[in-house]
Amino acid sequence: MAVTQNNQVDFGKRSGLKCFPVSTGAMRLPEEQKAIPLVRQAIDAGMIYIDTSRGYCDSELKLAKSLKDGYRRKVILSSKWSPWNLKVEPSDDTSADCMYRRIIESMQRLEVDYLDFYQIWAICNPEHYNETVRKGGMLDGIRRAMNEGLVGHTGFTTHDKPENISRYIDEADWCETILFTYNIMNHTYKQVIAKAHEKGIATVVMNPLSGGMLAENSAILIQAIKQASGCDNPIEVAHRYLASDTNVDTILCGITKPNDISSTIANYQKSPLSAEQIVSVEKSLKSLTKENLGFCTDCKYCLPCPQGINIPMIMHAVYLDKFLRVPHAAKCHYHWIVHNPQNSIPSASPTECTECGQCEEKCTQMIKIIENLKYAVCVFDKDN
């Protein structure tokens, strides 16, 4: 599918740019030999907004080679960074000077003399936001780069509470794009996405397939989605669900192989879900939520654990494996929480559990937490 002016949309009113409803997520590009033609295939198909980060391993380096031969001028190139997500150097902080250095570094890695967007990576609480906007803070570093003609636009990505994001939207007249999680199984940010869109901020969606869960061939999810929509392809329904929300400007398609591009665009060529289908799908999937299954509701009454185990996060991995039958997504979530040193919400390993029982005494759902911690170790750590 070649993109024409007719199937591009506003990339927010504030930026004055246009994009296609499907964009390129460059977090998990394959090896360089395959990445170069893959990125160019995505651009040629119209996926001209490219999202990368200094924290995505060698993504910027692969994009540098992919964007040669005239491809750079065809795209809206965006990178991002924050010290709470990644310290490139031990001295990294939230100052304007440090942010400016990281911008220059990304430009060097990407081998470009201009970035269309540079964003604050993962504003997840008011402290992050305050550090961003304070005098001499990260935003001032981006503004310096913008004043020097090195960066065109800015914004932020977020996993914060919707009520906090709503306040940021009211205050942040500088913000031209926000990247949210939003999918058929997670509608947490639906209202603030609508608010951002109304304010002219470009709305970009990550995790459109719920972190890969909908690609795992879960019989439970397939049955629920087919019963509600009449379609037994969860990926197609997930894309058509997002396509039906006119407050979403574009979704990020994580590209690792050619079919990621062609199949996603093909789904966006189909009709969006009807209002009736949306209600039916949301109702069907709601029956599979942790609350309705009587499992961990993330109330956090079980915390703090004396051993530093992030019990709700471990329970989420167990929920994905036991109840939704998406083992790959479950294991990825578990290893991110327990074994990734860059994770901003880490957890001690469940092997540290002393079976003191304090968590089970406080659990409102009366979950056998100790038993489920042992399950997590048995299932997720067996090959580690």
C-alpha cells in the first residue's frame, strides 16, 4: 500500500505535520543487514514517523544506515531520553546541559544534523514532570536545541496516572506529542488521549497488541474476541479497534520482519470496528480481567515486602501465564521486573521469599501469594 495525501492525518494541530495512522517503532529492529531494507520498506509504505531512543540498544545506529540514500528527508524522526530510564554516564542528571549532550549524542549516532522530535522519555510521576519543566531542567535543554535549529518539536512519553497526565496537558503548552499505552485490553488512557487530541497534541499509541499478547495464539483470547466481534484474528481486531478511535493519530508498529508492516497496514485498510462491536469486545475482554477472575487487583496492600519483592508485578506475570495463557508475554514481563537492571520499578527475586506470610494476611483477594511466587520461579526462571 502506497500512502497518498488522502490517507495521511494531522500529526496533532500543534506540530503542523502529517503522518500515516501506522508508524514505525524501532525498538526491536533485527540485525543491521535485515534492518536497513526493513526500515526502508516501512517508509516506502508510508510509515514515515519513526520512534527510537538512546535506550534502544543500537536502534539509532541501524537507523543511521537505513536513512541514507535520501530516506532521511522522507521521515519524521523522533528520539528520546531521560536519566531515570537510562544513565549513559554515571553523572547524568535532569539538567538542561545533560539533556543537550544527550540530544547531540543521538544526532551523532543517527548521523543527522536535525531531529524532527526529541522527547522526554517516560514521565511516570509528578517528580519526573517537575524535573522536566523546572528552570534549568530537561525541557530547557531541548529548547536550547530547538533555538539552535537542531530539534523541531518536542513532547513526552508516559505511564503516569491519567489524572496527572490530564494536569500536564493543561499546563504543557510546549508539548506537541504524547506517547501512550492503549489497546483493546487496556483503556486506561482513553480519556486523556481524547483531551490531548482536542488540545492539538499529536497522540501516538504504543503496545497496540498489548505487549505482544494478542500475537500469542491464546485460545482464551481468540474465543473471547471472536464471540464479540465475529473475527477470530485478535491482531486484526486490535488494529481495527484502535482505528475506530479518531482521537488516536498514529500507532507504533514494532517492526522485526516484513509481514509486520504489510499485515498492520492491511488491517488498517479494513473498516474500523462499529460502535456495537467495540462495546461487545470490551465487555467480553472485561470478563478476563484480574478483578473479574478474583486475582490480584494491584491494590498493593501486600506491600512492602520485607524482602523487597514487588508482589503485584510478579502476580501480573502469573496472571498472564495462568489465566490468559500468553507465556511469552508473561516471561518477558517477569524478567523485566526481576532481571533487568534498567527497570525503574525493580523487584527482588521471588526466591528471596521467606514465607513470613505478612502479604497473605493483608491480601484483600485472599490469594495464595506464597504459592504463586513459587509458581513464578518454577515457570519463569527454569531456563534462566
